[in-house]
Amino acid sequence: MNMNPIQLFDTESSTFTYILAAPGDNDAVIIDPVERHRERDLQHLQRLGLKLRYVLETHAHADHVTSAGSLCELTGAVAAVPGGCGIAGAGMQLGDGDVIRFGKGEEIRVLHTPGHTAGSMSYVWRGNVFTGDTLLIDGCGRTDFQSGSADALYDSVNDKLFTLPDDTLMWPGHDYKGQAVSTIGWEKRNNARLANRSRADFVQLMAGLNLPKPKLIDVAVPANQNLGLPRHGA
């Protein structure tokens, strides 16, 4: 098996899910799984002979319900989540600079990249970075809810993500234009919201977006703060 991430897509929320596995290794990690695709994801793991070790979330999503909790119950995997997102019940609460180890020496480096939400994380593995909603292809996540901050997102991208090597493959949490992957170098030079833009210009741009409230936010965020599992007594 090669070391390219397996990229899966949810058409309803335009969410990407990623399965990571290294050559000659049966251990796997999944990033941002979606509840309605739980069986699909389990079938991929089974077909490839992989054992799920960790379920990672980039943040508490507002547009879909995660399958993190149910995947952990079914596979024995550990949920590893951003420490600042209020996600209860996870086996690991992650902080900036943490390292997730799996398989035969595989390491995922944790970057705290707030802005879309206060707790948002990105994950670096083998020349790839999984940016969640912090950095999208030719764009970025919104910053107007869940303790979001355009100032914080500007710093996260410029100080954490744009300092990665230019040839780092950038895998976003969403895409709405049929795109799949970019590079850090391309985003630094071309990203419509962030490339060569001052902080003041970026903050003004984000303040003027006037985006509608996500349709599922009132359901999805509380569910995702419980790993997508029903709350007892609910």
C-alpha cells in the first residue's frame, strides 16, 4: 500500500474524510468521519486489511454529525480531538505540538490552528497536512461563529501552515468546487483570501461575508461535542 491518504467525500456537506495508513503496516487513522458514511468507511478498512487505531477530529463540525464515537465503539480505536472544542468523552484531548503515534513508527504532528473555531487543529503526516476548515483550496473557513476569529485564522495560516515546506500536500476539510488537493506553496502564492493580503484587509474581508447560518449547526455541534453519540437521557 502506498502512503497517499485515502480521500472520501460526503456530497451533502462537501466534507472530506481521510484514512491514513503506511506501506507494510496494518494500523490506520481516520480524520473527520461522517456518521452517514460509517459503513462505507468500515468497508474500506476491512477491504484493505486495516486496523483503526485513532479517530481524529479537526474541530466540532457545524454541518454534519461525526461517526467518531460509534467507530471507536465498533473498532476499539481511540478518539483524539482538539482540546479547545469542548468534545467530551474522547480518549485524547490534543494540544499544539502533540504527536500521535501509530503503526511502525508513524507520527502525526498536531498543530493548533484556531480561527474557524477556537480549538481547530491541523495534522501533519509524511509531507501531508490536513487543514480541516482552517485552510481550504483557494479559500478558508468562516470565522463568525464557535468562537471564531479572523485575526486568529490569519495567524494560524501565516505562522503555522504557510511555514510548512512549499511541496507539502494540503488536504482540506471541505471543497465546494470539485477540487481535491493543493500544496502549501500554491496556497501561499494564490489563495484568494489569504495570499499577499494584509491582516487588516483579511479581517475586513471576513467581516463582510454575511454568510447564512449553517442549517445543521444547532444539531451538529452538540452531537459532535459528544462524538456523535446520543446523550444519556436524551
